[in-house]
Amino acid sequence: MSKQDFKLFEDMMKKSEAAIPLVQILDEKGKLVNKGMKSSLTDEELVDLMKVLVWGRTTNERLILAGRQGRIGNLPPSEGQEASQLATLFAMNKTDFVLPTYRDVIPLVHHGMSMKNAVLWYRGHVAANIFPEKIYGLPAQTIIGSQIIQAAGLGYAYRRDEKDQVAFTYIGDGGTSQGDFYEGINFAGIFKSQAVFIVQNNKYGISVPREMQTKAGTLAQKAAAAGIPGIQVDGMDPLALYEATKTAREYTMAGNGPVLIETLTYRFGAHTLSDDPKRYRSQEEVDEWVAKDFLIRMRTYLGEKGLWNEEMEQEVIDATTKEVNDALDLADNEPKMKVSQLLKNVFEVPTPRIQKEIEMYEAKEEN
Ligand SMILES: Cc1ncc(C[n+]2csc(CCOP(=O)(O)OP(=O)(O)O)c2C)c(N)n1
């Protein structure tokens, strides 16, 4: 084999990574750069989006505090990722179907689940997964990657039945190494599922850096193998996240099949409250990302337009703090979960073995 052959391979690799567009509208200084797309949001929508983002951040902060007080079981916080979660969701309709991961419980609340159910979910309570209200979404998925398969199937059904609905799902960078991810996007590509896949690249799968688990230069380029568009978006830029997702929604609704969006974001805090991120990443790296915080650039941009000020932000913070505190109290009043309840939720009709276990636990449980 000659070096000439190597060059062919190397050129191919460079081209596949270089072909991925990066969308950015608002830069770190709060200035419009309009790289790839332009913002279509009205002043009123900009304010609404900012309120949602501040709500998301405050919810995270209040829940982390509750976790430290022992009022939450296990919390995978999403501080830093709220724009990636909520500015994308902001581009969806209320009747679009959201398939979240364990890190995306806050967006699920934005989409209609009660804050009380969110608290119950973090406590591992079965009642969290019973939606009394009409919510277009599934309970948060802990099995990495399986929601991609579900979104592919649901998106296929939406297109087949000519629904004005889109299956909208999130996955982490680590999740894109899972077989379900590849199978799901492949199916979605060939069956033109009405779906949008948001890959939240927060740089780590627990403690494993993204570079250590996939040789792919970008995660967006994985879409090419499924024959679907894949783009990267600045995950700290709410305007770019909104615009890219809105365009992806329109693209898939026009019958073109799904879109994959890789958001370049960062988890400011721990993987869960039982994780110590200092063991696998430097403070310099964290500081670098905290300086990119979308709230800083949005405050500047909206402030200069005369649309946002400290009082407005404080109002959202106060209302959200009350919302989370009330939810914690409501969750405290929920009857304690029984093992039999959990077992009854495994299958609609329990297997003989599970039925036996249900009876065994029911005989022991107090009513
Ligand atoms: C099928 C499966 N394998 C392993 C795990 C254990 N696990 C929990 S979180 C996690 C890391 C996932 O990282 P990523 O997809 O990047 O999402 P993030 O936590 O950063 O949001 C793993 C491997 C799991 N929940 N499911």
C-alpha cells in the first residue's frame, strides 16, 4: 500500500468533519453574528424565551439545594444545559411529543408535567410516571438510547397518519455510542419519521470525556450514515438553538424525514448529586464554560434592546422558587410507595412470577 492510499482516507475524514455546519446567532458577548441562520423571534417572544430560561436555571438551583437537604433522592442536574433543553423545546408545539432522558425532567415540566411529579420522579416514586393531565410526552428515560427507537417509531406513525405532530427527543453525547441510537436514526431515515433528535453534547458521559468514547470528530456527522441532515449548534446560544430546531421541525413536517441537531453545551455541575466532577475535569475548563453561560449573553442582548432588567429576572426567580417549594411540599404529602405498586406497573398483565411477588408483598404491606 502506498502513502497515496493513506491520503485518500485522511482527506475523506477531514471532509466529513468539515462538512458539518455550526449555527450561531448570538455570540458570547451578546452580539448578533448570524452564522448559518438569523433570528426570527419577536421582542415579545424573546422575553418569553428569557423567562423560560431563567425558570429553568432557578428550578435547577432550587432542586440542587433540596437534594443537599435530603429532600430529593437522586438528581441529575442540568445547570448549563437549560438553553439546549428549553430553547429547542420552545420551537416545538404543545402537541409535539417529547421523549426525554433523566437529565431532561425540567423540559418535561415545561411541556406539561407537574413540578410535583418531577420531584416524585427524582425520589423514584412510581406516581411520577402516571400523568393525570394530557401530556404529549413519556416519563424520563434512564435506559440510555432507547428513546431514540421510540421517537423513530412514533415519528413514522405521525408521518403515516398525516399528523401535525413531531417526535422530539434528547440524548447525551455518550448515548450516541449506543446501538439503539444507530438503529433508531437509521429507521427514522428510511421511513422518513417526523422526528427531531437533539444530541446534547455536554462533553462527558458521567466521567468519560467525549473524545475517549468515539473517534467521530463531531456527533452530528453520525447522521450522514443514516442519510439524514446533522448540524452543530452553539448550545449556549438560545437564539441559534431555537432557530435550528424550528427549521428542523418545518423540514420534517414537509415530509423530508428527521433532523439531528448536536448542541455544544456543558453540564456546570455534577453528573448526579452522588458524583464528584473534580475527579475528572479541571476548574479551568468549568470556568471557561461558565463564562459562556447563555444567561450572560441574553441579559446583554435583551438589556441593550430595553427588553430585560434585574427586576424582571427577580420576579421570575421568586415565582419559580415558590413553585418548586410548593411542589416539594406536595410531594411530601404523597403516600409512600409500596413495592407491590412498583411490581404492578411492570406489565399490564403481570407474569405468574411477578403476580406471586405482588401477593407476597401485599401480605406484608400496611395499608
Ligand atoms: C443502557 C444503559 N447503559 C448504561 C447506563 C449507565 N449510565 C447512566 S448515565 C450514563 C452516561 C450517559 O452519558 P450521556 O449520554 O453523555 O448523557 P449525560 O448523562 O451527559 O446527560 C451511563 C453510561 C444506563 N443508564 N443505561
